[in-house]
Amino acid sequence: MKNLLALLPMLLFLSCVPEGHDDNTNNINNVNNTNNVTDADNDGFTVAQGDCNDEDEDINPLAVEVPDGVDNNCDGFIDDDYDGDGYGVADDCDDTNQFINPGMVESCGDGIDNNCNDLIDNQEDCVGGDTCADEMKLIYVIDRDTKDLYRFDPATLDFSLVGTLDCGGTNTPGSMGVTRGGLAYVLFSDETLYEVDTDTAACSATSYSDAATGFGAFGMGFSSDSAGSSEETLFVANASTLGALDTDAWTIANRGAMSSQAEVTGTGDGELWAILPLEARMVRLNKTTGEELESHDLTGFPDLGNIDTFAFAHWGGSLWVFIREYGMGSTTDVYEFDELFNFTRVAEDIGFTVVGAGVSTCAPVVVE
């Protein structure tokens, strides 16, 4: 009885607590966490410990940052540094490209604000300036039947004749890659590789040997080693493999697997793209591994059984595809795959059959 009487005051006190009132002193001021001591959202962090929103358990110093317009990990950046270049989106004008940020040196002639100062190709910031000749900013194509070499200007859809290749014998020219300095590499149907002067169309054999590499027929294209860099690599792709061709040693280093036969083209901002005609897809590749970084179905791509020849090159932010379909009197049609991923025929029956296309990394990546 004595113990029960001793507990009576406590029971009377608890019965007087207003309904809906939590008398847990550890939760005082939890709604706004104004005392910086309590953990209102129970995520393991108080405001004093760096929680920048103590009303949301998914926001704290150990949260994973996601692209939602919120500073999830409380580090002072919103959607921070997805390209790993050390700059969050508050400062980085392109947080999808590690070669574009305030710490970069401006590279003239690439149409990009490399250093995020709101000035594109600012001469005062540039190193080296634009060293590319105007002719090297265009696409080059080869006629299968005559071996004529043409320059193609995507801005006007005009072709201009350079000259006729006097190499390869009776073999047919095929894929082509073009350097910044005006030298083209052309692969023929017997897997021989020739150097071609894009100013005169004069050509000479290289010492490349398919017997030595065992790589077989391939599509090819140059890509800048980094955004705006004048250093570039010649990439090649066959039915199963992406590789890099060393034009000094004439060896091919495998980079990764391809899902089917491809033509490849690179850009001045360091990207590498491939067209997979057997799958009617356009893909952007990781140059180190061959992994597909993005893929787009080509709506309206001609039926594979109707395609006679095709070629592929980048220019001005678009990817340009040259396709001849079977049919008496038919010649090549030109298609554009633009930045909005639209695949559109822009020129029909140009008058000859394009079998190879190449473009240097001097070509613009955007058109102002």
C-alpha cells in the first residue's frame, strides 16, 4: 500500500498531460530544430552536425547526390560535379563534360566556351588559336565508281570536286578518316590503306598490313583526345571490336567490344560516335572501353535489304549519313541526325555514289 501511495502523484501528473502533447524532452523544438541539438528527421545528423534540412531524412551529409535541384549531401552544391572535374553545377557551365569548366584553357575554333566565362573562342584566353584551314572544317566523301574525292559543306549541302584518286588499282575505296593537317586515310576493298592529300587527291600506299593486324574491314574516324585539343586518335571499328590505329607503328590496340559492324566518327570536343546500320542505331562510345554511353534508334532508317552503300561523319553538332539504296539510276541520299535526335533526309539523289566519308576534328561541334 505504501508503494501504491508513493506512485499516486506521478499517475495524477501523467493523467493531466493534454491530449496530443508528447512530453519527450528529447523532441523539444524538433519541427524547426532551432536548438541545433536534436535530429528531427532521425537521419543520424543534427543541424550542428551539418544537416542542411532536418525535416527530410534523405538530405544529410552522407546522402547520395542526385540530379533533382536539391543539395542532397549538404556540401553547398546543388546537383554537384557529375563529370568529376572538381566543379559543381553552380560554377560548371557543362557538368556533363569534364573538359569544360572554369579551370580549363580556352581552345579557339571549336565553338565551345571551354572555361565557362560566357565567351566562346575568346582570342585573349586561347592557346594556339585556330590552326585549322577552312577546308579542313568540311566533310570529305569518295565516289565508289570514279574514285572522285569531294568536299561537302553541310551548311549549304553543296559538293565540290577535289580530284580523282589514282591508287588502289581495281579495288573499291571505302571508309575514310581525315586528320587536322589535311591527310586522309582511305581503306580499299582489299584491306590496303592509302594516304590521300585532301588538297590534290594525290595518294600513296602505307605500310599497313591487315595480315599483321587481322582486323579485317573497318570503319574509321579521328576524335580529339580531349575537348579542343589538337591531339587526336584514329579509331577503327569492325563487326565486333573498337580499336585505335597507330599510324606510326601501323598496329591496332583493341579498346572494347561492338555489337555489330559500325562506321565511326569523332568530334573536336573529344566524343566518338558510331552508326550501327544492322541495328539502325546511333551510339556514343566510351573511347577507352567501347561501352555505349548513349543510344538512339534511327526512326525512318532505310530497310537494310535496300542499302547499297553508306558512309558517316560528324559536323556542326549533327551526324551526317550518306546512303545509296538499290535501284536503277539511284544515287546517294544525305540524311542528318540532329541534336534533337531527328533523322531526316535533307538531300536526294546527289548524282554519284558515296562509299566513304571523313571529317577532321577541325569541324565545328556547334554552328552559331
